[in-house]
Amino acid sequence: MSTLEVSRWRSFLFSESSTAFWAGGAAGAVSRTVVSPFERVKILLQVQSSTQAYNQGIFGAVKQIHTEEGIPGLLRGNGLNCIRIFPYSAVQFVVYEFCKRQWFKLREFPQDGPLQLYGWQRLTSGAACGFCSVLATYPLDLVRTRLSIQTANLKNLQSAATAKTTIVRPPGVWRLLVTTYTQEGGIAGLYRGFWPTSIGVVPYVSLNFTVYEQLRELIPTGVDPTWATIYKLSIGAVSGGVAQTITYPFDLLRRRFQVLAMNQNALGYRYTGILDALRTIGRTEGFKGYYKGLTANLFKVVPSTAVSWVVYEAIRELMTDA
């Protein structure tokens, strides 16, 4: 390979977009693996009814899953989640950087453009990257949700004729994708729940990016690298917690719509649309119903977001300096 070709490949691999892609993807995969048990517990709490088994709190649910399914149960769905989250997170950071540089002309030097975006520009960029990431990876998100709950010891997932004391080996990722596609309307089946998901994810990502970048401006310049990492962890945790708490009811809707057609709707949810779902949850489950599983979700989101931002910035700095 000639020197010119090497130079071209180096420029491509370490370009602004490529750096954001690889750093963002790695950040997402690492952060989600760290909190995988809480992710599964959150989904189970979101889709179960008040009479079902996981009612002993977050750590009680984690212990129960470990007892019933072992370590693999705690990580069930995480492999697919990492496959999904790598492009999901990568797309977010790539689109956000694109919006900053191309839409709003952010530059590194004052004479070339503004050094910081306004709040509305951050919100707009965050919304764009949130929507694009959902569009790119939604079928994997739907299958991952179903993979997470299908082996759970929930009574109404089994009929009286098929109820067993042992957990039946579930179908794999590819089989779930094919079954969903063939039995639930093709592409429409793979994107079931896309709009409730977008309504939740878009404002979440928008708020997460906006709050993080706003708070990041408060980090003192020239601070020790160790303290800089602690600052980033802290503001990443705050940004994730604030964004998730505000948008959580739509995350719950996202999961409910994803499992509506699963096992002939064995979970019993019947919604005709987003507004009907909101009314039904309020009427049948009360205000707390909108926030079912929130605590478990915060156990996942707060450390996950903190780790994601730190890993992203660390990898980006390494690739930029390379």
C-alpha cells in the first residue's frame, strides 16, 4: 500500500465523523453492558401486571432472576442489545456532530464560528440524532424487548395447558425477527411501536445532550484529568437522570406497544393508539402506572449515561491524538 493510500485511509478512519461513530458505538456498548441486569428488570416491571411475580423491589427482582435463570438470565438480551446499541449510539453522536458543524456552523476557533451552541440548537440537534438512531435500529430494539421477557416466570405468558415449572429454551434473535416479520405484517410488524418509541426517545436524547453540554461548560479549565473524569461522570449521571425522569411515561408506552401482539397478546394490553394507551393506564393503574419501573430504570440510566459520556470522550480524545 502506497504512502498516499495509507494517508487516505488514516484520514478516513480518524475523520470527525468516523471518530464520533467508533467512539459513540463503543461508549454505548460498554455502558449498557455495565447495567444489563437493571435493564432487564426494568423491562419486566414495565410489562407485568400488578399481580405478577416481580414485586419485591429492584434487587429482589435481580435476585429472583438469578435464582431462576442464573447469570445468563441477568444478561439475557444484552448481546443483542450491544449489537443494537453500537449503531444506535454511534448514529446519535455522528448526527449530533453533523448538526453542530453543518447546520449551526460550530467551529473550534472564534473567527470561524460560534464556540458553543444555544440551548435551542442543542435541543434541535439532539432531537435529530435521537430520531435517526431509532429509525436505524428499531427492529433490533423490538426483538430485544421480546427476548428479555419471553423466559420470565410470568404466569400469563403461559396457558394452563403449557404451564411448566422449568423454563423452556426460547427462540433466538433471528427466529424472532423472522417470526415477527412473517406473522405480524412484514416491515410494519418490525416497526410496531415505532412512534411511541420516537415520542419518548427523541426528547430524551435531546434533553440528555443539551443538559450534558450545558453542564460541561461549568468544568474548570485546566483541571486535573482525574477530577475532569469525575466531573464528566457526575454531569453525565445528572443529564441522564433528568432526561429519563421527564420522558419516562413514553418509554413505558414504547415497551407496552412492542409486546402487544406477542403470544396472542397474553399480557392483556389493548390500546388503539398513544392517547388511548395514556388514558387506559391512568384509568386502570393510576398515576403510578405511568412510572412503573422508573426506579429500576434510573438504576440503569444514571450510571449508563455517565459511563457512556466518559467512554465517548476518552476514545474520541485518543483517536484525535492518534
